[in-house]
Amino acid sequence: MEVSDQLVLLSYLLSLEIEDSNNEQHAIILAHGFSTASSIADVANRFLNHKIFDAFDMPLSTSVNQVKEFLLHYFQRQDCHNGLVILVDMGSLMSLPKLLKSAIPGPTLVLNNVSTQEAIFVGEMIQKKVTIDSIGRQISQNLLPDYELTYPIIKKSPMIITTCHTGIGSAKQIKKLLLNSIPKQLDYKIEAVDYNYLKKYGKHNLLFNQYSVKAIIGTNNPEIADIPFISLEQLVSSTDQTILKQLFPTVTDKTILAVINSQLIQNLSIERLLSAITILDVKKVIHSVSEMIGQLEEVTNHHLTNNQQATLYVHISSLIERLIRNEPPLVYTPTNPENRLQGLQQIKRSLNDIETGYGVTIGQGELNYLYDIIFDA
């Protein structure tokens, strides 16, 4: 049977076994020999108790262009928008990304020197939903093969990333509030990303390659170079269009900006925002912080602006939740630690009811952070 006939037949057989992708990454093994690829795929799939890998057994005479044609048929049969991992047995096949660059539907990772060990290692990561860029790095670190990661040629859509130190669930809630505020015609993507992952990998996160990230919104700054960070406190308390210009730098239509601003005001009220980022009784925590602000203003004879008050509502509610969850305390060293004693004591006294009511103790780092919000804003 001719190689071209094998390609057509294999494409047809693959079509008979199409499974619901469920937005999963796909994986395929390409190897020369009578059943080399099939044998490795079969062992790996059995070991993983799930069909992870497809396989293509190639005669030694198969050209790179013939492999390219097979993969083009494969793209038609399988939804690879969420990523495709290709394990190959020869370095010559590492040229596939360049040949397919204009046709790949999603991120495509090619790994050389395929083996059963490598297939099982990759398959386990796919089952755990490890991102395709992380698969390349981990394989490189652990098994040391060559790898080539290629992204599809697309116009990058603008994106806003949401994150929250209290967990990905809160980031998703913030994402939902933003989606309800941004007109669909702007084609802005909003994605919730785990704070620790964002902090660790920065721009190596897959999203920065696929999208034009305009800003990060959250409770803590992951400090990614050249990407503006907008805290929830800023977002909820902003009285000018500075924040909107950071989020939507290419939008010049004042009518659209006014609509966005109006929707943000409605969707990012203090009560809605606290409902999104904490597990606390929102009405209770709002009352507690309101009492604290009242006591503090009375004792210090210092009026807090709307911006400062909004910042305190968001920060103290997150602070209480972190302490309830026994998360590590905030480590914060002020830039001007002198002459703070009286102010810190006043803040500490105003927090007595909150500490008693929630059974928490607010440490020195948090007190200094609150001092800067209250007296140095």
C-alpha cells in the first residue's frame, strides 16, 4: 500500500474514534517503523488508563512533507485549538512547526526523541491539565530532549487578567463582574489566573503569547514588567478616567468609555466586590469596617477621603479572610518608619472590635500598611 493511501486510510480510521475533546489538549506520536508509534501510544494509554495519544507509524521512506499532509488532515478531524503535543523520533521532524506555522489552529509543541518514558510523563501532565508551555519546560528539565513551541499566527486580542491572593475562585468572580461591564463589541478577553502561578512565571505564562495583555486587576501586584497593575481599591474608588485609559488604551470613543465607566460603577460597588472576593458575611464586614473608620476619624480628627475608605473596605475584608484562613501574615516594611507610634496605636485601638468579633490578631506589618493608607495617601 502506498504511503498516500496509508495517510487517507489512517485519517478515516481516526475519524471513527473521535471523542469529545472537552477543551483538552491533544497528543500524537509520530515514529518510523512498522508499529513503533502505535506500540508506545498503546503502552502509555494503558498505563494512564485513558486514551491520551494517537499514533502514526511511518515507513522509513516517508518524507517530512507527507507527515505535514497527515497533520493537516489531523487538524481537520480533531479540535486542536487548546493545544497539540507531538512526540517525534527524529530530529528532522523538528522542522514541522515551521512548515505548519500558518495552519496550526492552536499552540503546538514538538518534542524529540520519543520514548515510552517520555510519553507517560507527557500524558500524566496532560491529564493534570498542565499548560502546554509548562510541559515543554518540565520535559526539558527532567528528560532533556529538544523542544520547539510554536504559536498560531493570529491578531492578538486585548486581554485583562484578574487575580486574587485568596484563590482562583475570587479571581473568577472578579472576571464575571468585568465581563458584565465591558461592551462585547470591544472583543476584550478576561481571564482569571492563579496569583502564585502569575507571580512565578510572569510573562512566560501562555496567555502573554496568545493575547495582548493590557492590565492585571487584583488584590496583590504580581509585579510583571510593562503590564499595568490596578488594585481593586483603585478600580472601585477611581474618580477620573486614568484607570479606563490604562484598561482600554486603544478606545477613543468617549461614548463607549462613558458606558464602561457607568457599568463598572454599577457592577463594582463595595458590596458586590466584597461578595466576590471574600467568604465573609458582607453586610457584617461592611458594618465592622464602617464602625472602625468612624472611631478612627473621631480619635485622630483625620477625615478619610472616599478613595481611602473604599481602599480600607476592600483591604480589611481581605485581611480578615486571610487571617481566618491562617495564611502567612503580610510582611510590610514602611519606607518612613519614624514618628508612627501614636498613629499605629490609634489604628490598633480602632481595630479592637474587628479582632474580637472575628477572633483574629492583626500584626505589625498589616498595621503599618494601614497606616500608609490612612495617613500617607
